[in-house]
Amino acid sequence: MRVISGTDPYLPDLAVDVSGSLAGQLPVVLVHGMGGDHSTWRNAVRTLRAACRPTVAVDLRGHGRSGRASAYRLNDFAADIGRVVDGLGLTRFDLVGHSLGAHAAVRYAMREPDRVRRLMLEEVPPMPRDCADLAEQIAPAATLGERVRGIGALLANPGPFLRLDRSLPAAVTAQFDVADPGWWQSLALVSAPTLVVSGGERSFLPARHLRAVAEALPDGRFATIDAGHSVHRDAGPEFLSVLIEHLDV
């Protein structure tokens, strides 16, 4: 693990797992979902490394081996991605995110469109547009079925759960209780070819909202893998297939 140190006392240290030489092929930056850490991407890292693509798997603030923070604003997580790529000297890269990590990734791509070559958003929770969206309570949470499917993963790798800052989930989900149509307008700033992946009807995120995200992006595509919210975990081969295809590995 490498550590990107905070430049002031208010910025937490960020842990990153780097595999391969960053001076070689174009890197792939991987960002986990809420409650996860870099280890969730082990199979993706193995597959990408076999194709000679270096990888950077991030632990967001409050997760894994990264430091805790006084604030967990959605823009802070996007800024964490910026700190990591700047700290590693990456000027251009592919960016892949799951759930909260996907939300952070698209916010980063809004800010720095020229640095992201290709973007992949797995089960990205969109900001509510209006009262109807608010009533659906679209946020990076988990249904009972998703929790049951995650028990095996938790037992096999309890570290991410044990290291999670327990104040983080409430702080994050509260931000999805406010309509933000400006977020949807800002999707037009993303220039990278983007694949939005839905977990289908088994996910708590309605697929139509994720399709709407893809349609709002200048170069967006939409795919469904019926696996629930954690597609890369519960449908690994299918996820890796679309990952490799989209990143043109």
C-alpha cells in the first residue's frame, strides 16, 4: 500500500494499492463503494494486470486503511480521487467506480474531463431531481437481499466492515435527501466515453434512473447485468467481460 499524505491537518491520509508500473500502459483507477475498500477489486486487478494494464485501487476517506475525516461530503470523495491521481503523477487514466465510488468518479470527471479517457459507473446512485425522486429514496444503501448476498463476502473479508467509520453512512445518505437537478446538468461536462452498469431488478436502484444517467451523458452507454447492487462481486465474469470491452484492453 502507498499513502497519499494530507497537505494540512484537515485532509486525511489516503491509502492506495498500486499494481504494475505507472510509467507504462495507461493506468486504471478503481474506486470502491460505501463500506468497501481496495480489496473488492482483486479479480478486476488480476484481469487488468494480465492485460498489462497498471491499476490503482483507492481507499476513500473513512474506509479501509485511509484516515477518517471530519466531513464526508460527496464532493470530498471526488476530491480524494484528485489527490490520489495528483499524488501519483497521473495525467490521464481510465476510471472505474462502484456505488458511492461511481458517484465520486463521475463528480471527478465533471471537474477534470480531459484527464479521464474512459469511465465506467457500476450501480451509480444519481442525485434526486425532484420530489418524485426523493420519494423513492435513491441512495447508496442496501436492501435485505443485498445484505444477505454480502454475508459470505463479509465473513471471507471482514476488514473493510471493521475499518469503516461508523459515522460515514448516515452522513452520505443524508445528502441524497435533497433534490439536485444541477448534478444532472453537470453530466454534460463529462467528455469520456462512459458505460453505466445496472444490477437489474435485484438492485435497490431502479434501472430506469441509471439509464437516464447514461442518456444524459454526452457519450454514455447503458448495460444491465442482473446481479443486484454489487455486480462485480456477484457476477464477476460478466462484469469483467464488459469492463475489458469498454476499456478496450
